[in-house]
Amino acid sequence: MIQDQLKTRVVGVDVNVDKTTCAVVDIRGNILGQSDFVTSNYNSLGDFITMLTEHIMQLAEAHGGYENIRSVGISIPSGNFRTGCIENAPNLPWKGVVPLAAMLRDQLGLAVALANNAHVMALGEQAFGAAHGMRNFVVVSLGSGMGSCMFSNGLVHLGSNGFAGEVGHTCIKPGGRQCGCGKQGCLETYVASRGIILTAQEVLEESPEPSLLRQVEQLNPKIIMNFCEKGDVLAIEAFRRTGYLLGIGLANYASVFNPEAFIFAGPISKAGRWLLEPTSESLEEHVFHNLRGKVKLLLSSIDDEIRNVLGASVLAWEVKEYSLFK
Amino acid sequence: MIQDQLKTRVVGVDVNVDKTTCAVVDIRGNILGQSDFVTSNYNSLGDFITMLTEHIMQLAEAHGGYENIRSVGISIPSGNFRTGCIENAPNLPWKGVVPLAAMLRDQLGLAVALANNAHVMALGEQAFGAAHGMRNFVVVSLGSGMGSCMFSNGLVHLGSNGFAGEVGHTCIKPGGRQCGCGKQGCLETYVASRGIILTAQEVLEESPEPSLLRQVEQLNPKIIMNFCEKGDVLAIEAFRRTGYLLGIGLANYASVFNPEAFIFAGPISKAGRWLLEPTSESLEEHVFHNLRGKVKLLLSSIDDEIRNVLGASVLAWEVKEYSLFK
Amino acid sequence: MIQDQLKTRVVGVDVNVDKTTCAVVDIRGNILGQSDFVTSNYNSLGDFITMLTEHIMQLAEAHGGYENIRSVGISIPSGNFRTGCIENAPNLPWKGVVPLAAMLRDQLGLAVALANNAHVMALGEQAFGAAHGMRNFVVVSLGSGMGSCMFSNGLVHLGSNGFAGEVGHTCIKPGGRQCGCGKQGCLETYVASRGIILTAQEVLEESPEPSLLRQVEQLNPKIIMNFCEKGDVLAIEAFRRTGYLLGIGLANYASVFNPEAFIFAGPISKAGRWLLEPTSESLEEHVFHNLRGKVKLLLSSIDDEIRNVLGASVLAWEVKEYSLFK
Amino acid sequence: MIQDQLKTRVVGVDVNVDKTTCAVVDIRGNILGQSDFVTSNYNSLGDFITMLTEHIMQLAEAHGGYENIRSVGISIPSGNFRTGCIENAPNLPWKGVVPLAAMLRDQLGLAVALANNAHVMALGEQAFGAAHGMRNFVVVSLGSGMGSCMFSNGLVHLGSNGFAGEVGHTCIKPGGRQCGCGKQGCLETYVASRGIILTAQEVLEESPEPSLLRQVEQLNPKIIMNFCEKGDVLAIEAFRRTGYLLGIGLANYASVFNPEAFIFAGPISKAGRWLLEPTSESLEEHVFHNLRGKVKLLLSSIDDEIRNVLGASVLAWEVKEYSLFK
């Protein structure tokens, strides 16, 4: 069967609580076109799928045509790659187990793959980012929560039930801070957004020193970072403590897994050296001695704006082509 | 090339500080013959290799002949599978980096593979033991130290530098007990032999209660286990505390890796339910909620006597056949 | 979750046109018990599944109990591992696409895997037979038809649609003998049973020499082999011609695939050196020069009686455990 | 260890008999700069390596600096990926087994990988070309010779000795045309350049019809293609016969391997439909019936000018980073 036209484009979709973004992406990771809509306007699943289908069809037509689109990849919270379902996403409007991949495939007539954000980020970093050429590495996402995904022997590691990567819920302080997951002392309660704010408040309470932080009513990590840049000693101390605990958490991860690198993405990773330096110091102190100086700490080299749709485009290539019409 | 005779046997070797054991093993894991010698009688590397070669040759001749031996696998502390070297083994007489696999191959004229004990145990459990049929699992060895090896996607995970699996040196209590590795609070300092004894002593000091333990001059884990069987409350408490911390360590491992099972081997695993029950309770308490009730705790189903030579025989099949004589 | 009892046995099933055999097999490939029934007595699929379920349940109870059976593997003509279906088997009574694995799973409450005979044989040879320790090899089954299965990089190669391995239908003589598949000159028309008989008849017609073959009304490969053993020149010539063409077919296979070995099983492989010697000669003559002397020809080292159920037991371990009751 | 700068570029090198081309390539396959020199001017291996080193260093400096180059990949005839050696290349000036990768690494202080052309082409097509998203496919190179490389389960298949892919030396006509390899009837003798010319001459001799071909003293495939475009019946017939045999060769390949596609590159593939149509027809006629209509025939979607250096750049990422200086 001589095949004249090869499908050379995919659609990457990033669904998050606020916004859903679709992009047409070519084989080399070039974003050819992009559009988005407000996720929370579509609390009915049917309406959401209709809207998503429309956006994808319009984008496809505007950038080479539907017949040139090979498949679709979706990054979505609580997405399970193995089943193609969203499974009990706490922050999305659609409850329970939702077979989004199958439903969208039937609408579009195209193969659809779906995965959670850390998985998609890891695919993106390996294909086009900081992990290119690495076979054993970990991508860590730091923001309002903390997630991770690792590659082992060049393959994504999803674990026996597809739940691997919950480093944010490893216990870093037995009996420590209360986590939303119900447990205490989870790493996430110290190094994700709310944890950093809490740590800054503790630093302020413990110290009599003046600080720019004292003038702000509603702290957030970005403000604290800005004050670090201005040399605020207590802001720096807040990130130092954060990095210390993050370093222990990652040292434990590294001692067991021996990755070539941890690659950070997400808003908190913007703290740059204020976070990375104490993290690195603590990691080196706590990691198994044979690994000292061997595990790289890297920032994602992909732009925030496109990281998720780019990763989702890589995911799209993982499924076989499919057509309802043949 | 018609090949009449297929080589259907391998030699598995287990080198530990005290004793070196060699066995001829067939494809199905039957031990056809076995012999051993005292490792520490051969502090010169040359003498050790000569002795090992002699034992292997005699065993081979006694069980089907040298020409029927395909290859040799060695389980050895600090063995690096990728290089075939022993690398800075703290307790073996031969210092530095020793290319044992290459040296033995040149003596025997047979392919030789070498790996550390946890790696070899994992191969053995997958081929013939509790992990048969599993693709993502962890083998944990508990004795004078604590080591582990995991499989990911059906493949052994050695990590970027071959040092993966050091769960014994993950930090379970920041600022905790001093470990021989130089760090503080390593899991091993609580759950390996000396750690359990120390915990028992702490329990005795803290409690006014009577205990059989108080009558023993030199405690060891086996004695403590025996007293558990007799219902000694403080002995049981010592294992309860041990299991609590082991449960946290394994919960963190599981939250990141999502293995189907942890499979325990080594002398401490003999504590059975005195250790496993509090471990399981603590693991369920500390693991990421999606994994509750999902991670199995298993004891190795292979006899202690043959576990290492059997695992080493599986390793022997991982190398290509080789002969000096063709 | 502490798991006390590990399931250490599986059931291997071999369905062929005449007979269906079930066996309980342990991790090391020991057949603990076996029973069979006449396949063709159960032309209704429902009756067949009922009978198969009964045999499996009785065997299980007789050998350690149902609760000790982990899963079931089935070797069946036209079995597709990826779908668990029999797909258009020409010689079985159940037509079309039959989801046998799912149907049996629902009866038994156990995970069921299914594959075609060559696939199952390759698994068996790798686990317990001549291919143990090999990463790139081919298993060739020779009988009334010719099938094959290859391993690449240690993994079974099923191809893009699951139809890999049809070496029997490679064209060895453009415009040659008519094959049942509709094409002409297929390797199978020369080297499978009917092909060998035809070749013997051609030899008899072409030659004026006396031959034991001339006294037999209904030739079959076994008779021809027997006459080879008695030194019958024309019988030997029939196998020489067969081996010559088989050697070309396998040389082509080897030049493209570079396997470590071809491993033969099935009734025709019983011809031993009468077939293998001319095959080897022809293979060496026709294979790419760099591979001369490098590709081994081996006979299966597993007994005919148990080859298929043993391979099917290996297959059984490839599926995840499953229970209807939890 | 915080790593500020990530190395984001590699050098791809294509060595062929006439010309050696070097290119700096980024992660997404963009060629940033390129230079070449005449291979045959450097018959001394030392001189060649010196020249190659100079070109690479100059290119690196001109495009982001040496410190930004991660590694080097080389496409070279008779290159063995596993050893890093050129092994007995018939047409290159350096005889025997030449450890080019190690020698160049020592000159450059960078990791160097090396492979034969078909292997490199397959990597390129998977990363950036027609095979993107495929897990089982074959790349076929057609020019003065015929080579191939296949992927199985998403991994390159090199075979037991690294010699897989010699489809050009599969026997398509027992007793047929004499091949340079010493055998008769190799597919290459019919479908590579000289074979096509020979076929055209046979067609001319057999037919009394007029043809543009009769006016040309020294035929070559390009001329014959041009005459096809002009409607020359005998030129078309020459390609028809070529395609018929190519179709049988590929049908045999497909029946055994079941690839998703054959992807053609090299000068002969320029014949386009004059070759592909009869090839496709013959393939469909000769392939195992279950595969009819299932195997795609595709032309490489990468420009000839950059195919090899692009593929070599993909190869460069397969080796670990390395530096002489740390």
C-alpha cells in the first residue's frame, strides 16, 4: 500500500482547572497554532467535550487540515495513561472515573492518549528539553502541589497501579504539618506554595529582625522570591529551610533511584538559586555517599507557556493511528 | 552450524565475608552440586581466584563436565554488574576496584557476570521466587545492613551510575542515629541488626517493666525474636518501633515507585509477623492514599541456603557465551 | 498488606484440532498434573468452554487447590495474544473472531492469556529450553504447516499487527508449488509434511533407482525418515532437496534478522540430521557472508509431550493476577 | 550539583567514500551549520582523524562553542555500533577493524558513537521522519547497494552479531545473477543500481521495440527514470521487472516481520511511482494474506542533503556524556 501523504502533525491539549489549551504541533516540536478556553465554563462533561472538539477541529483546519492530524495527546490532572480515564480528580468539575480519551476519540475520529501532568512533562523534557539523551531521570513539578515522574532504562516508570511519582506525599517529618491528603509531614506541606508561605510565617515569628515580608498582608512564593532578590534575610531564610527539606526528600529519592538528574518545573522552580542552592547543599549532605556530586539539579529548558502542550504532543505519538472511517 | 550439545548448566557463586559457595545449577533452578570454602583464608586476590577456579572446575567435573557449563554468575558485596568489578568493598580483603569477572573469565575460559547481593536476589525472586510474574517490585534484604533492588517495567533498575537501591541510607530521622556511612538518621541505623539491638536497649531503659531481655548480656535480633514468641512485651515493643520506622521508609519508597510488592529476605526478615505487622500498619498509615491496601509485603519464598547461588545462576544466563578456545 | 500465601502455580492449556490438554505447572516448569479431552467433541463454543473449565477446576483441586492457581495460559492455532481472541482459525470448529480469553476468565475467575503456537513455543524455549539465555533467536515449527516466532532484544516480536513469523509463506520459488494460502512457491509447500511427500514423489519419478519408497502406497514424512535410516538413497535425496530449500529460506531469514539460533520443533524436526545437514549446508551457502558459521541450528530440548503446555504455562505468568471476587 | 548550562547540541558526521560531512544539530533536529571535505584525500587514518577533528572544532566554535557540544554521532559504511569500530569496509581506504569512535573521542574529549548508514537512517526517520510514532518498521536504502534496518518493539534490531538488515543479500532467484558478495541471485543484483541497468539491457535485448534507452551509451538509473517520465515503454518495463522482484523480497521480509511500513531512501527511491507501483503490486501478491493492504510503502520525508547527518545527530544522543577533563 503506497501511502502518499504522511500525517505529520498532532494536537497537544493541556487541561487545567482554569484553562484548556490546544495546540497543533509538528514532529520537531514546533507549535504551529494554539487556542484556549476557560475550563470552568463547561461543568457538564458533554459541553466540555463539544467545546474541546470544536477547538481542535478549528485549529486543525487552520493549520494544515484535519487530514494531516495523526492523533491527540492530553495532559490532565489525575489522568491515567493506562485506562485513558480521568480518575477522581479533586479539582476538576467532572467527578468519578471519566473515560475522556475514548469519548473524545469517538467525537474526533482520531486516536487520543491521556496522562497526568508529571508524566507529560517527563515526555516533553526527554523529547525536547533538559532530559534529552538521559535514560534515568526525574522530573519534579513544584507549584500548588508537588508531583514527579521518573524514567528508568529509557522508559517511563508508572508503577504497578500507575500511581508512581508521589514524592510530594513522602513523609519528611513524622508527625509534622497536616497535609490535605490526610497524612502528616508530607514533603508537599513544606515545599509547595502553601508550605513555603507557612515557613516564611514561622521564620517571621521566630526572628525579631526586620523584613520586607512583614509589610505584606497576603504572602505568596513570588513575593518571597522578589524579596530574596532584594537581599531580605528572612525571605532568604524561608527558602533556605524549604531547600533543606526538599534536599532531604530528593536525597532519599536519589539514594533509592540514582537518577542522572532532577529537572524542576512549575512556578516554585522560578525561585532559582534561592531554592536550588540550599536544596543542592542538603541533597549532597543527605544522599548516599557514592552519589555525592553525581546527581544534577536542572531547571526545565522548555518555556512555561508551551511545556504542557508540547509534552502532550509527544504523548500523542505514543498511540497507534486510528480512524473511525476505515 | 548444527550444534549438537547445548550447554544447560551454569555455576552460581556467592561470595560473602565468611564463606564462598559455588553451585552447579540447571535451567530450572535445580542445584546439582555445591561446595564452599572460607573466604578469609585467601586474603591474596590471586590465591582467592585460584581457589575459586579449583572449586568451580571440580564441581563442574563432578556434575556433567566443564563442557556442559555455559557461564558463571557471582553475587558479591559491592559488585558492579556494569563493570564486572568489586568496587571498594568495605568488608572484603581485596581493596580498591578489582576486575574479578575478567580475571576469573581468563582463568576459566567461561563468561563471568558479577553483581551485588540485592541485584542477584531480585533476579532470583523474579525467576524462581515470590516476584515471578511481577514487573514492578522491590526486594529488600535485612541483616547487618539493609539493601534493596527494584524492577521497573520488567527490567532491573540499576540507576544512572549503578548505585540504585540504597534505601538503608535514606534519611528517616533528620539528626537521628549516627550511621557508619557518615550520615545521621539512616533507615539502616534503626532496622538492621545493630539498630534493632539499640532500640531494644532504649525500650528497656525507658520502661520499668520486667523483661527476659534484661537477663541477656549480649542481645541480638534472634534472641529478641525468640522472646517475642514467648510473649515478652518489651521485645515485642522493640520490633514494633522497628516496624514503625521501616513502614515509613517503605511507604516513602512505595509512594514514589508504586511497586506491586516488597519482598523481604535476610536474617531480620525471620522476625516474621513481629516485624511485618507493625511495618504493614505503618506503611498503610504513611503511604499515598491511592496505594493503601495495594502494596504486598512478602517473605522470600526461596530457602536461605540457596538464595544467593540460585540468584547468581540466573545472573550467569545474562551474559553471552564465551570461550577462550575458539 | 501482608500476603501469606503466594500463588505458585499456573495452568497451561494446549488446544489443537484433535486434543485439548491442560496441565498444572509450577514456577520451575514442573508438570504437576495433566488431563485432556477430544477437542472435536465440543463443536459448540459454549460446550467447549464448559468442558475446559471443568478440566481446569478438577486439575486445580487435585494439585494444590484452586486458590493456589495464579492464572491460565492457552496455546491455540490463530490465537492473537494482543486481543485474547482466536481469529479465523481455519481448522477449529469455532468460526470468526472468538474472545476465548475473556470468556474463560469469566468462567474461572482467573486471568487468562492466549497466543498462537509458535509464540508459546518461543516462550517455552526461552524459559526452559534451548533458547535460555538468548536475546535474538527464532523458533521454527515444522509439521503439517510451518510457523515461526522470533525474539528481538530479549522481547517477543509480534509485529505491527501481531502476524509476524509467517516464514512458511515466504516465496522461495516464484511461480512454484501452489499453496493452500492462495500463493505459489511458499516455503511451506516444500518443507512441511505434504511438501516433503511431494518432493519424494518427484524424486521417485525422476530416478530409475530402486527404493523402499516405491513399495509404500501412502507416503508420509515419518516413513521417509525411517527409510533414510535404512540408507535408502532416494529417501535421503528427498530430504536433501527439502533441506536445500529450507536452507535458502532460513538463510534469507538470518541475513535480515541475524538470530543467534534457529530452534526446530514439530514432527518434521524429528528427521534430525537427514534434514539438518542439508539445511545447514544450504544455509551456509546462501546466508550473508559475515554470518557464515555464526547461526546455530538446534533441536528443541523440551519433550514433545509437554512443550505446548509448558510454553502455555510461561504465557500464563505474562498476565497480571485477577480475581472476580475482589 | 546544580548544573547551569546544559549541552544542547551535538555533531552529526556522515562519512562516505567521496565526502565527509559534519553538522552541528540542535535537539529539535535543526542543522545550525555544516561543512565537508573530500574523504579520499586522507588515506592515512591519522590524517583523516586530524582533519575530522579540525572540522568539528571549527564548526563547534562557529555555532555556540565547543562547551555546548554534548557528543558526536557518525554514520559510516561497515560501522559497528556495538564496538565503535569500522569493520572491514570494502570501499574505505582504512582496512581491517578500525576503532574510530575511541580514537576520535580521545582527540575531541567528547563521547562518540558510530553506526552503519541503515541504522543511522532508521534513527533519523524515527526521530524526525516518516517512522515517527512507529514501533515496528523497516528503513530500506537503495542505491549502489541495498541495506535495511528494522525497529522491533520500538527498539533498533541489530541482531545477535550486529549484522542484521542484509536484505540486499537475501536470495531472490536461486542460481540467479552473480553478486559481488560471492553468492548468486541476491536481491541487490536486481534492484540496486547495477542490477537495474542490467535489467534494462535485458529488456532492450528481448524486445524489438524502439526506445530512448537504445541511444544512450552508458545507462544509469537516473537516465532510465527520466525516460520513464517521457513514457518510454521499455524504461518503464525495466522498472516494472525491478519492482516485481523488489516486491517479492519485501513481501518475504514483511511476512516474517510484519512491519507497519517500509520507508525508502537513497538514489533509487527517486524512481518514485515507476518503482513503487510495481513493487506494491508484487508485494501485495506475494505477502502473507493476512497482511494484504496493511504494510505501508513510504518515501523518506527527510531531505537527502541532511538525512545522514541528521540521523547521526540522533545517534549522538544515544551515548552518555563524557569528558576527558573531569
